[in-house]
Amino acid sequence: MSLLRLYRTPDLLVKNRQTIESLFSARIGALFALEASVTLYDLTNTSFKGDAAGNHKGQRGHSKEKRSACPPLVTLGLQTPEGALVIMDRGIAPESNIAWLAGHRYRYLVVSREGNRRFDTERPVEVVNKSGGSILVQRIVNEAATEARLSCSSSERQEKEAGISSRFIEKFEKGLAKPAAGLTTPRREKRHDRILQRIGRLQEKSHGIGRHCRIDVTRHAAGDEAVALSWEKVPVAGTMVTHPGVCCLRTNELRWDEKMFWQA
């Protein structure tokens, strides 16, 4: 077969992709009596072209890359069979989307977006991940018996997240040290309002680490200059800093035990 013919073959396959996939899906379902039960749900984006003056949703704004005056995104998603298990990325699993899935009788499996991490060390169940690592999990069903949560604690993930937090804290403290040193150095910025602005910019770029530090800027009693800048680490409970390696999965599939939940 010539290279030209070889390269043209995938073009023919792509052209008939939908028909080929439908035939394969139907044949597999018939041979093994399988039903469509799991849908991996993802989103793709496009954007408005032109002024879109007749559409109020076409106004320009901030992009995901935090750039301003960008055309708005139009988010597209696929439909899925009724009753399927929908697995969504954490970024598209707010409470409103979870309620919509439950209201339309879909099953779901998502990572919790709640900011409060917690893990009860009493009576955990141990499961093993694909790399052979040990995961401690706890399954809790809510009072209404509509949802189960699986709190997970991983030593591998704990080491990774603790390292990430440590690096961010170190970088943040180095950023604070510069204006602090400038207060005792000639011809360096000492205005109180400017020092506060610098701290604010550091906090914005700190990936949330700034909230784990209590910062005090002492102002001169007789002027607008700052005379001292100090800080101390005060970790916020229920975060990656205090609970590294902990996450929570949510599902309305109540038939799974801890191991089935984790494997799914």
C-alpha cells in the first residue's frame, strides 16, 4: 500500500465515524447484553464572532486566562441516556448541576467542591489503588438517604499536596520579606498605603495561601509611613494546608460499598 493511500484511509474512517461507532456500539450491546450506563462528561468551548449586539450574553468580559475584553465563551455539552452514571470534572460540578442531574434522574459521581476538608480516622476502610498504594476511605450516607459521600485519605497525595503548600507558603513569605526589609533600607518604599497594596497583590497571586498568614503592618504614629511589617502562619482548618491528601467523592448511587465506590 502506498503512503498516500495509507494516509487517505483515516480520512475515510473519520468521514464515516458516526456510522461505524453506532454499528460497533449496537453489535457489542447485542452480543453482551450491555446497556449504556456510564458517560464521561466533558465540555468544549467556542466563542461569539462579531459584535453580537442582539444578544446580551454576547458582551465581552474576562476570559479563563484572566484577560479582559475577550469575547464570551459558549459552552457545549453532550446529551446522555436517561439513568446513566455521569462522571464530571470538579470544575463543572457545582450544586446547581448536581441538582439538575438528580432532578432528571441521572446518576452522578463527582469530586466535592466544598472547601471544608475533613477525615475521621475512626473505622476507615482500606482500598488499594492501581499503583498498589493504600487509600483510607469512609462512606457516609446523608440523612435523606439521597447521596453517599466517600472521604478519602491518600499518603501519596498527602506528600504531594504538603509539598505544594510548602512551596507556595515559602514563596509568599519571600514576597512579604521584600517590603519588610525595605522599611529599614534607605530610598525604599515606606508609604503605608503602598505597602498594603503590595501585600494585596501578593495575596491575589498566592493561590489562596495568603489566607493562612496573619499580617500586621505598623504605621508611624505621626505620619503616613509604615515602620514595621510582621506576619505569622495561622493555617485555616479544613484546607489543603491542614488536611493534605484528603478529598471527598459524591454520588447518588447508593448500592456501592466503599470499595465499589472507590473503584468506580
